[in-house]
Amino acid sequence: MIRSSLSRLSRRVLLSSRKQSSSSKANGKAQGSATWVEENPIKLSIAFGAALTTYLSFHHLKTELGGTTLGLERSASFYSLAIPTYFRYKYLQKFEPNNQQMWDALDTDASASGLEKILSLRGFYIKTGQMAATNIGGAFPPIWSTTMSVLQDGVPPKDVETVMGTIKRDGFHLGDVELGRVLGSASIGQVHEGRYDKKPVVYKIQYPEVQSQFENDVKTLLVFCRFAQPEHVPGLEEIERQFKTEFDYREELKHQNRIKKSLKKFEEKVYVPEAYLSTKNVLIQEKVEGLKLNEALKDDYERHYKGKIGVSVGPKFEASSKFKGPKPGYIFKNDKSGLGYYEDVSEKGTKLVPSSDASSAGFKGPTKSQMAAYIKSVDLKRRFNNTFRYFTGKRYVGEDELPINHAEVMDTLLEVVGKNIFLDGYFNGDPHPGNILLLEDGRLGLIDFGQVKVLSWSNRVILSRMMIALVENNTSEIADIIINAGYKTKYGNKELAAKYARVVLDSNDREFTDGKHVQVFMEDLQKKDPILDLPREFVMVSRVSLMMRGLGKAIGQERSIAKAWEPYARKVMKMEEERLAELRRQEEARRPVARSHSRERIKKDGAVVSSTSPWRYMNVEHNIEIIKKKNECKGPSCGR
């Protein structure tokens, strides 16, 4: 069809050439061209076909990958690194799975190249780097997390003229605006301390080009995932939809103040700064002082816990005889399948213990009470030294220098997030460590509410049922819930569906991933039963679960998310039972027996029901039978 169309087009060109030739006999060049066209229709068709194909391909790429030449350039730049790196990892996975030296070299080179590419492109690629920094899902080697950690809040900021231009375009009077130093910068924009109307505040300013960049970048990643990791496509599509809400800071102001209000009872432990004023691209909020949580906890570990208590931060897990746990200790090693293993170096000989087994044996970190006991002992020593410092010559040590209870921090975060998800129905979908501060007064400061997800009550009930089923390890129930929620695969394998639910919502310990690294497990799952769709409403919940697990792993406080959120899930189910009981009660109240005070009554052979009568909820035939029986009854017990 295309060929015949091109042939017709070539004939029209030929006729046009002949007319031009007849009107200008002296134009020999035109006559020659017409002769060539007439003698070579196939070549002309091929030329037109190639031109048309090129145009359509370019048009398709422009439409799918950003709509601009700049969008195509960004996509090509990403692919130039992503595709070769992907095949390098695939090669090692297939041919050199145990070559530690090659894995280390590839991780070092790929993470450095990846960071350089991300910083040059910025946009949504910074979000992907933040996932690596958080080690979301335990999918990234330590060198990747370390290299990408700068992306959590240390992306090079843009110049003051750029951000002031945004402030001016959004209608602010520049005389009221006073920008100070940059507090942080990331994917969407950057944050400055400053003053507004002579009041100390924090400015959050969006980059002017970021929305178009995000749209292009997510489409680029979707194309890559369809080729390399199709199991992630449905989730990435939902993330794309959700992240479109992040570009209006007016919505963020509403979400931030709403969550602040909902966490009022947690104010002794958690603080959310108040958002004062917002336009689409500028948010002005309360200023709070603090350190990034992950940095504060790692520094605290180095100063107080290292070598004294079983806290796993970094490449080594150290256990003390003062606390429960295997002795003399396990050394963490990376086997490049992902989560690594712990090597028992006791006199009994070398024993390789998968990290999941180590966690179940007590390697999830010391409990809140264990750490509290250790902190109490440090405090007693501090008080003693302060009392007798004039004799000992030691400096005064304040309470602010006491160790931090890492377990309590993790428990508090999970409690707060759990409340937001299950009881409130709205939560921050991007709680990476860069968005959590350790404030000067010891509380946790929660910032950046651009990614707030809203869950309906019915979806919260479904999620609660899932958490309880995960805790009870009810495999068939887990599979039924996730399938009914929207999980679709090619073959409908329920066993694999239950495993998938466990990994994305609760834990990716190797006992749940068949002893494999989580990414290898997901790829195998895709081969066995290809994923067609996911429960879209729960994608952001699984993202939060993965982030919480990544943070827990980083600070030596790993948790089962289902067990942490179980109390809230059971509370929701109790509330649902009460709600249904109330609905049943109301339904019964709508169906009373006949009442004498109703003015408009059922006639002898039919029924006329008043609009205000409770009888309107009853079956008409049933009403008639009741009246007939009452009319026929003549005994003393009638009407009772």
C-alpha cells in the first residue's frame, strides 16, 4: 500500500516535471531529472520510503521521549551508559558469578560513572540515584549506596539568579525576600534558609525546567525497563503518575500541614515544620535546625557503639558479650549476589550464614530496651565524671552528648508512617533519609511532603488484611488478597504471587527469595510467571516499605514491616468490624414493625407508603402480610 502510494506520488512528480520541461525547453537539467524519474520509479519509491520512515521514527521518538530535541539528547545520553553497563552486569552474572575482584571493579566503575551521568542530567535520574543511596530493597552493593549518598541532599545547587527568577515569576515582591545559604538541593529544586517579611524561614524553590525533564526521563526509563526489566514497568508507571503531583507546591503546603496536625500526639518524638505560604513553584515554611538522620546515626555509632554493642553500620558486624547474640562475632562479606553473608570466625571453623538467617538469629540489631540499658550505663558514668570532674580533670559532658537509641528511632519512624498509612489514609511516599532530620532537641524532623499518597478506606482495609496474613504466614490468603487487589500474571501462579507480596511489602530476606538476591529473584519470578499488572494503589506503600527496610539495614535495625505495622492493621480491622456492625444496626432500624403513629397506612388490597415513613425501606408484599395478620388476630395477645 505504501509502495503504491509512493509510486503515485512519483508519477505526479514526473508529470509536474514534464510540464515544467515543456514550458522551458532550454532547461536541460530539468529534462534530465524528469527522464531519471521516469526510468527509475523503484529507486524513487525506496528513497521516498526511507525518508518517510526516518520522519515517522523521529516523530515517534519525539512523541514518546519528551517531544523535543533536548529530550532525545537526554534519552540518548542515558542509554549510552545504561545499556552497556546492563550488559556488563549480565555478563558477570552469567560467566563470572564468583569473581569477587571483577565484581568490585565493575561496582566501583559503574557507580562512579552513574553518579557522573546523574549529575549531568539531573531530573528524575536523581530520584533513581536516591533509591540506590537508600539501598531500597537491599538491591544495591555498598559501594553504590556510598557513592550515591550525595544525591540525597548534596546535588550541586543552581545559581541565585535562577532561583530568584522563579521567585519573581511567581509574583513575590523581591523586597520581602531575603535568601541565605543553600541548605540542600536535589531532583525537584533547592532549599535556602532566609527571611520573609523579616521572619526566619526556609525557601523551597522549584527548578523551571524540571517538570518536562521528569516526564522525558520516566518515559526513557520505561523504554529501558520494557527491554531489560519488564517486571518493574507497572510499578514505574504508577510512580510516574504519582510524581506528577509533586510539581505544585500549593498541594504540598496542604499535605504538610495536614500531616503535621495528624501527628500532634507524637510531638514529643516527631516534629513537622509548619508551611506558611506557597505558590506553584515556591514554598515558604518554618525553619528547623538538624542533621540528616543517616549521617547523625552513623556518627553516633562511631562515637558510642562501635565495638561495644551489636550494631551493624558499615562493612562489619560486631557483637559484645554484654548483649545477646552469637559469639565471638560475624564478619560481613559481600558475595556480589546482593545481600552478602556473615562469616562465623569462631574456633569451630568457618561457617557461611546468609544475612537473612543471621537476622533471624538476632542480627537485626539490639532492641530498644537493650540500647536504653546501655545508654543508662553511659549516663551514670557521665554523671559520676561531672560530679568529680574537679578531681579527675575531665570536662563536663551534657545530656546532649549521650548516645542515640537507634532502635527507638527506627520504631518511632515505623509507628509514625504506619499511623499515616492505616489510620489517616495519607502518607509521605518519599521518606528517604535525606528527608528525615535529627533536630537539636533530639526529636525527628520530617520534611518534604511533595509525594503524599492518599488511600481510601476500602484500600486500607485490604492492606490491613494483607499485613495480618503476612504476619500469620497465611500463604493462600496472601495470594488471594494481592490477586484480588490487581496483581495479574500470565499464568496466575498463587505461590509466586504470595512470594512477591512478601518481598515488596514485608521483607526481602533470603528465606523469602529462595536464597537469591532480590533483583535476581524478581527476574526469575518474571521468567516463571510474567507480571502483567500490579495493585497500583499499593505501589507507593511498597516503595515506603522498601525505603524503611533500606534505612533499617543501614543503621543496623532491620525489621519485618508487616510485624511493625500489625497493631495498626488490627486496629483498622476492628474499626471495620464496628463500621459494618453499625451499618447492620442502621439497616435494621430502617426495617421496623408497623407503628400505629404512621398516618398513611396500607390499604386493604395494596400499599401506600409515605415518603417519611420507615416502612419505605420494607418489601411491600411483606408489609401487606403483616397488616393482614394484625387484622385477622382477635385474641388478647394480638399486637404484642
